[in-house]
Amino acid sequence: MNPVELFPLIELSGDARERGRQYGQKAAVRIRRSVDLYASQLGAMSLTSDAIRQLVNTFLPSIDEFDPLYVEEMRGIAEGANLDLADIVLINARTEILRLGKLQADAQRADREPDGCTGAVLLPEVTASGRLLHGQNWDWKAECATTGVVLKIRREDGPDILTFTEAGGLARCGLNSAGIAVTANYLSSDRDYSQVGVPLALLRRKILETEHVAQALKTVYCTPKSGSNNLMISHADGFALDIECAPDESFLIYPERDIVVHSNHWQSQVALGKLRDLGIASSPDSLYRDFRVRQILERARGQLTLDHLREAFFDDFATPWSVCRPPRDTEESNLSATVAMILMDPALGHLEVAPLPALNRKFATYSLKMDRSFSAAAAPVLA
């Protein structure tokens, strides 16, 4: 693999269509890499271009109903990068489309190449600064180290956003100027892909657009999904909640001793009494990754910093099936790796990202000006 490059910062402003055009123009090369990566994978499943377009079009009505401005923004991205709208929808719904594509190709292969991820949130009670800290390792295709970008989105109708995502995506993980932060982890259950829901990437974008943490939680609970997912939501004022989501139901996990850690298996006993965890067969390392991260963090309880979170996410126990995963072959004969390590101090609008951290220890730092007129204590308006 070529020398690791840091993820570029793309700054966007204006209305949805204009932001999209700016994005498409500034990140055209990386966006095309994203499209090629997933189009090639779907092609390897013997899906024709017409079949791929049909899968993409399955999600357009649910996206438009969820927020028509997202379709406008994706149209702008397509225009700026000289691509079709379907290409950009593919990136934003790639989790769902890849799963459905695999189900069409071979029902037994649906989860042999899952997203990984190990995430953690530290409440102010256990940190040296008295500020909440939040981060994760994102495990997926090693090639995505060349497609990732960081977006700084200046908005006129809500909080500004700082998000790490695949080029062409509207969001993945990140923080906003109201102090809300989000990361996500792969989950799988026997309820998955029986309905068409809102793509997970757009659910995370909506969380980052909200001014109040209650609105973010409402978005998670009230939005229909196609597949399972774990969402870790925090607020700079000192709140964190882990929500394990089936397509049609959500289960809460509160901080344990002021720390939340989650990997890729279901933890809620209520959830496990109602559904079947299908992810452990493909991610057995999940069973110790969250334990290892918590074990490392507990050693510095009360004095925890981003460097302690960094140390925990660099853990290489049982490598290459480790918290920090070096590139390794999957059952689909693709390279899987920890693509990025993301560390956030939401109260400061501080975001650090390192590409391929098992091979690279260099981080880029990105910042967002915070607007403290937004507060977790402010009265929410829940329509």
C-alpha cells in the first residue's frame, strides 16, 4: 500500500445544492474512488448495472421522505463531481445496498465482511480536564484510507458540523457546534433487511444537524432503518447514551462507572431476549475488544485524556483480530483494517483523525468553532 496520506479537510457553505456542488468539485477524485470501490464489489457479486441502479432507487423515496434536502445535496455532489445521482446515493446507502446485494447473490454470505468499530465515551467524572471525551476505531475496507475526508459544514439553519466520512457521504461520525457528537458500530440481527428504511449515514447526518440532544435521540428512536446498528451519542455538557438499534426497535445502554464502551455484539439483555445476534460469527473478536478498551481506560480512572483513549484504541492484543486492526484478508478476499482512529473533545470542537493507525501514528487535527448558545439544557422543540 502507498504511504499513508492524512484525510483532507473540505469546507462547505451555502444551501444544500451549493454545498453539494462545492463538495463534488473539491473531492472529485476521492468520490470517484468511493464509487468505483462499491460498484466493483457489487459487480463481483454478478449484479448488472441495471440491478445496482434498481437497488439504489429502492432507497430514494425513503431518503426524500426523511429529508428532501439530502437528495438536493447529493444532486449537487453528483453535479460537482460529474457523476450520476445514483453514484452518490450508492455511497450514502452503501451499507444497505451491499447487504441487499449479497443477499441477492447468496443468502448465506450476507455478513462475511461487516463494518467493525470499537467506540468509547468518557464522562467528565473520569477525565482529567472535566470534559467529556468521545472516540472510535472504524474498521472496514483498507482501501477507504484513500477515500476518507473530513467535512466542515457551515450551516445557516442550525449548528455547524465537523464530520469524518467516505468521500461522497454526507456524514459518518463527528461533532457539531452545539456540542453533540456521534459514532457508530456495526450490529447484525435476525430482523435485518425485512424493510426499507433510511440509510444509516443519513441518520448520523441528521443527528449532527440537531441543536438539542433530545432531538438527536428522537431521530434515532423514530426513524425506520433497514439494518441493525449501534449509535453512541454524547453531549459536551456531560451526557452519553449508547443505543443498540434493530430496524424497528431500540435498546438503551447507559454508562457503566461513567464510561461507555461498545464493539460489534449486542449487549442489552432486553435485546438479546428478543432477537438473535448474527454478527459474532463474523466478528468473534468483538467479544474481547470492548473488554480490552475498558480495561485499559480503567487504569487511569479520574485522570483520563485523549491520549489514554488513543492508547486503548491502539491495543494490538490478538492481532490481527485486535482493537487496532492491521490490513488482513477477509472471507471475501478483501483487505480489512482499522481505516481510521477518531478522537473528539466536543466542548472544544476538537477532532483528531489518523488513517490506518496500525501502520501510521500521525494524526491530523481539525477544529470547529463552538456556539454555546446551544445547550443541553435549552428547551427542545419536538415536532
